[in-house]
Amino acid sequence: MLPVLDTLVVWWGERQAGELSIDKGGAMHFVYLPEWLADDKAPALSHAMPKQEGPFGDHACKAVFGGLLPEEGQRTAIARALGVSPDNPFRLLEALGGDVAGTLAFLPEGEELFQAYSTTAPEPLLEGELAELFNRLPSVPMLAGEGGARLSLAGAQSKLPVVLTAEGGIAIPRPGEPSTHLIKPEPDRFPYLAANEAFCLALARAVGIDAAHAEWRTAAGKPFLLVERYDRISVEGKTHRLHQEDFAQALGVPSNRKYAAEGGPTFRDGFALLRSAATRPAREVLKLADAAIFNLIIGNADAHAKNYSLLRLENGEVALAPLYDVVATHMWKQLSPKLAMRFGRAATVEEFDIGNVARFAEEAGLGAPFIRRRLADLTEAVRAEIEKGVQVPGNPAEEMVAPVAEALSARASIVALKLLET
């Protein structure tokens, strides 16, 4: 190992858990602190990083910690704004790692968690300020380098962690303050995307699938999605972080290999992960099977390994996180219709048939008759809820959600018919 150049302290909530360092060759290393190792109640930071005395190398660090960072164009724009290389996750975590997915925080040595915010309320943005913020995000994602903001969320879509005030206003988290929600401005090239996702998440909950709560909103005429963070809880008026990691992180797979077609995790890997990591694996396996079926029905082709996560609950149990980033992507012709994770051997709903039911069931370690029954139940539930009328928080205009409802009902009918084929 080359000489260490810099070190970040990795915090779990209000405790120091380990140290992440970068050497003069640009490689990262992580080591647990002795007091964390000695505490039997202190968990591993990742399924891919079990507690051990020796250091973890660059590959594991990039998969687990680098997996907390924005991707693709978002990452490039952030690096440009900060004056660092997009290929240097350590420097990006140094700049952005104050509030990330889960309970971790990354701070320079000697810097303490800032907690003065806890007795005061953040100042909400005015509607015009929020609209102006949306205009700035493409060039300065995560507000990188602005006003002490140290915020990060994985993914390639524009989004920003925020705090929802008691009065319903939206505020930027102050340094060290946990965010409570995230906002996802609607991209100009994907009209009605915010309404599409709000509808799909509401539909998922309506058919009994645990999914993130989201509300469609506008600011100065600009649509956006306000999503409640499931990895945050409020205790006596104070926001606390819950730990989570997506399947790619938990399996030690870097973000640039999140798609199964590129060697990333498959459903077989996801089910095996739940059986290994979940506190109640049998229950969580069934939840993942339902999530996979739902994504097949609605045509969410972008449900890759970073769109499924493990969540450590307040009582310490590890469960499948609520479904998130749920969009009927087939509504846009410029997006690939191929599923990020094949359902059996099927890459599209057109390829789906009874043979794929048996293949998927085998990957899940479940019986084919059970999977066939869940497919039938969920296709019927989707059609029934759409017929009844899905209540979408924020009440987007009918013209925004009616085409989605019609398309999803039609897809559910196609899947139902394919189940009748022999």
C-alpha cells in the first residue's frame, strides 16, 4: 500500500465507524475503527464489507462508497463545478458526503458533526426561488460547492435532497442536517415524467406493494416530484437517518455495472442477497418477487440493481426497502423497452411467456404455481385499481395521468392473456 494522502472519517449516525483513505496512487482503502469492531451491536457498514480488522481495497470502496455518488452526466457536472476529476470518488465524497443515502456521513479528520440546527427550523424557499433552483441544478447538481451544501444521491436523474418544514415548505438542508425528502424536477425531454412516477408509486401502494410516498407538485409552473425519504425517521421532532444500501453496493458491484446486461446483478443475485442479509428472508423474498412482477406489468425497464435496496429498520432488522424510482418507461419511445433485469429469459413484455414464469420462479427459489398466481393476482389488481381510479397525491391534471392509466391497464391485460397460453 502506498503512503496515505488524505483520510475521511466515516460516521454512522453520531458515531465514528471507520476511516476511508486515499493513497498517493489514487486507490481508496477503508478500515473499521477498533471500538466499532469491539462493539457487538455495531453493524457492518455494508453486506459487502463485513466487520474485519484488515483494510478493504479500492474495488470494494468504489462499489460501496462510490455507489453513494451521482452518476453519468450528473457526476460530470458536479466534478466540473468542484474542480475535481469525475473519476475520483474520494474527492467527490469529501465534497458531497455530508448527507447521503442511508446513515453514513463522510467528514475530514477532526471535523465534528454539526448539530446546532436541531433547535431551529430551516428557512423555506419561496416558489420563485424553488423554480430558479430547478434552472441551476443541470449545471450545478446537488448544489455542489454552494453555501456549504454537502449533499449526494446516487443515480443519473437530476434530484436534490431537501427538508420539508412543518408548514409544508421546502428548504435546503444546512450543513450536517439530515434531509427528509428529495425533489426530482421534470426533465424537459420527458414531459409528464413527474406525474408518471407519482401515478406508478400510488398504484404500487394501491395493489399492496410497499413503495415510497411521493407527491406531484409545481413551482412557478415547473412540475416536480416531492418524495418522502424512507431512510429518515422523526423522533421527538428530530430527524434521524436509517441505514440503507442498494443491491449493487451490497453485492460489491460498482455503479457502472448496475445493469445485468453489463455483468451486473440479476434477480437470482437479488434473491440470494435477501436470503443472506435479511432478518426475515422468506418475507422479503416474496416482496421482491411482487416488486419484479409489478415492474414487468407497468413496463418499468430501468429497474436495475441500484433501484432495489436493503433497509436497516429502527429495531435493527434488515428488510427490502420500499420500492422507488418506479416509472412506466415504455411511455417514451426514445427509451429502451428492454428490462434492466430479465424476468426469466424475457427482456420485454412481448417476450414474456409461461416458460419465463418457471425460470423466474427457479431464480427466486419459489414454486412456479405460486409465481403464476401472483402474476394473475397483480395483473387483476392493477386493472381493478386503475378502473376504480388511482388517487395520486398532488392531483396532477387528467391529461398527464390518463394515458399512463390506459397504457398500464392494457399491459396488465397482455400479461394476463399470456398466462392463459400453454
